[in-house]
Amino acid sequence: MPGVLTPDQTTQEDPASPASAGTSVPAGAAQHPSTARRDRLAALLAEHLRPTATFLLVGGVVFLLDAAMYNLLVFWSPSQGWGAGLMHGSPLTAKLLTIAVASCLTYLGNRFWTFGDRPRPDTTRSIVLFILVNLIAAGLQLSCLGFSRYVLGLDSVLADNISGTLVGQVVSTSFRYVTYGRLVFPKR
């Protein structure tokens, strides 16, 4: 009978039409391209949002620790207070020491929290790759500080913190995020 639908018959209306607002597309029917894109975006966010947020939180805590340790080593003297610290003449060595401590804490935070849901990789392989990635990242961070200190001639607290701690940290953290997820703590 024309115009009457039996329970096993369905129609597919134009998703943009007002008549179809609030109706669902029958199972097996193709999704509208914008809905498929939205679903892919939601899945991508669900997959990457938590790890990214926890990675940044771990990194933020370690960043503060790194900055505090560096400033104490380079700009604070136990006898004279703030100014020229014990390692003021060796900022790259001081930064290397703080990066080493920060890297150990970063490994623990990322292994057990950020990427804790991933299968445990071979520990030796994971640690060796972690050390390799961090050596490269430390080189990126030290190059920012070295450029500021030795090429531009800037050695103030502000200059060191902008170049070595802030800019260097952004560059090295970006590199670490990409390589940790792919090499150090892989999904499979």
C-alpha cells in the first residue's frame, strides 16, 4: 500500500532537512560525512587527550623542579645568597645535572602514569631508548642555553630561564612527547 510503511521498511531522509532533525539513521545506512568526521575526531581526542594531559602534568612538575634546581645551582650561593651561585661559571654542567635528575623522575612518571595502560616493554630496551631520547632532548635544551650564553652573551637569571628553561624545555618536551609514545613506550 503506497504511503504506508510496514515495520521492516525504513526510509532515509536528507540529514540536513528539518524533518529529519532528531531522527536516527537506520543501521547499515551510510553516515553523513560530517558525522563520520566528528566521530573520528572524538575517537582521536579520546585516544590522545588523557596521555597528553598526564604527559604535560608530569612534565610540568618536573619542569618546576628542573628550574628550581638550576637556579639554586647557578644563581644562589649559601654564603652570599642570590647572585652568582656555585656553578655560575658552568651553566651547561649545571643544566646537565638538573636534566639528569629530571629525566629519572620523568621516566617514572611517564612509565607508570602517562603510558601506564600500555604493555610493559622489555625494560632494558625501554630504558636504553629512554636514555637515548633524553640525550638528544638534553642536547636540544643545552643548545638553547648555550646559544644564549655564548653566542648572544646573555647570562642573567632572566636570560638563562628564558633560553634554557623555557624555550629549551618547550623544544625538548615536544621532541620527547613524540618519541616517548612511539619508541620508548609503544602501544604494541
